[in-house]
Amino acid sequence: MHLPAYLTLTGLKHAGKSSVARELSRAWPGTNHIDTDQIILERAARRGFPCPSPSSDSPESTPALILRQLFQELGHEAFAREEYLALQEVLEMPRQERLIIATGGGVCDNLEAMKLLEECRPIFYLRADPEVLFGRIAAGGIPPFLDPQDPRGSFLRLANRRDLLYREQADHLVDVSHLTVDEVAQAILKLHDRKGANTPGAAEQQY
Ligand SMILES: Nc1ncnc2c1ncn2[C@@H]1O[C@H](COP(=O)(O)OP(=O)(O)OP(=O)(O)O)[C@@H](O)[C@H]1O
Ligand SMILES: O=C(O)C1=C[C@@H](O)[C@@H](O)[C@H](O)C1
Ligand SMILES: [Mg+2]
């Protein structure tokens, strides 16, 4: 039996990985989607960490804010370990459909998790203008991995450094700065159809 495989989305925080994974799976029959940040939250909830119910409309308990609290409580290293374990859990899930994986914004720095993602190619790097991303991030408050004294500067430095990693690790780069979520999903489908999109390697193709 042919086992359906994976497709992975990477990119900086708020590049649209989760939104695009949802839209891609809606538009692409035979696929499902999953979010590693969400699995991290579910794992934490199993350990008793207070996690929001999806229906909660309290601003203090949105998944993004709980994830932020978890990151703060665990620290960078333990969070990276959780990300690795979450991804391992994803790979062990029984599945009938091709799985589109939306990763967390820091996965490029998590070498153990990146090793697991070798199984989950093709990897599409959603590349966006860091200034646009910082605007989106700041609208929701400053995340704990940025310098509170210089959030914009620290994000732009992080973005520059990570951009090189994302490019190296991915098979495809989609410049999403001026695209809607729907257009990004369509661009990925087009690239996928064009290339068969299964050959590992540094991102060369650009939409
Ligand atoms: N192409 C786009 N155009 C405009 N807004 C977008 C686009 N993609 C995502 N957004 C908005 O940016 C915010 C973050 O989107 P999303 O959660 O999908 O990003 P993400 O890459 O998964 O972020 P994170 O790294 O925090 O998980 C949301 O408010 C979403 O509506
Ligand atoms: O960019 C980052 O380092 C992160 C992004 C989020 O998706 C979370 O995975 C976490 O807050 C770390
Ligand atoms: Mg996300």
C-alpha cells in the first residue's frame, strides 16, 4: 500500500504557516494538516499545564498566549526538546492522508527536530518581509524570545540569521510578503505539481 507522505511549512514567526497549512489542506483533497505548536500545547495540557479550550474567548487564554507562557516557563532548551517530542509524536500518528505540517517559527534552530523533518520533505519555506512580520507580531504583544528593550532590532537580527537557515533547509521558497493565505496555498500547489517536489536540497525555486 502506498503510504501518504508529508509536506512541511517553515518560516519565521507569523509568516502564515498555520493559516496556509489549514487552507492548503482545505483546497487539496486527500490531505490533512497539523501544527507542531498545537501538539506542544496538547502535550503540556496532558502534564497539567493550563491550556485553553478551543472555544475560549478570553484574551488571556488564547493558544498563542499559553504557548508564550509555556516557552517562558520551560526556557529555550526545554522548549526545543518539547518541539522535538511533539514532532516525533506527529510522525508516530496513524494516518490515511498526506499530512501538511505547520512548524513553529524556531524549528530551524532545533537540529534534532530538523533531523526528524528530513522524513517530512518537501519543505516549503514561507519567506516574508521581516518588517511586515514584526508588525503582525507586535500587534499581539512581544514574544519572550525577543529582547524587550529592543524588540524590533532583535527580531530583525533573528530574521536575518534564520533566513539563511530556512533557505538551506528547504526545498522550495515562496515569497509570501504580498500574497494572501489563499494565494500562498495556490503557489505551493503549483510548485508541487511542477516539480513532483520530492527532491531534497537547498531551496532554489522561487515562486
Ligand atoms: N499572507 C498573509 N497575509 C496577511 N496576514 C496573514 C498572512 N498569513 C498570515 N497572516 C496573519 O498573520 C498572523 C499569523 O498567522 P499564522 O498563525 O498562520 O502564522 P504562523 O507562521 O503559523 O505563526 P507562528 O510562527 O506564530 O506559529 C495571523 O493573524 C494571520 O491571519
Ligand atoms: O520563533 C520562535 O522561536 C518561536 C515561534 C513559535 O511558533 C513557537 O514555536 C515558539 O514561541 C518559538
Ligand atoms: Mg503557527
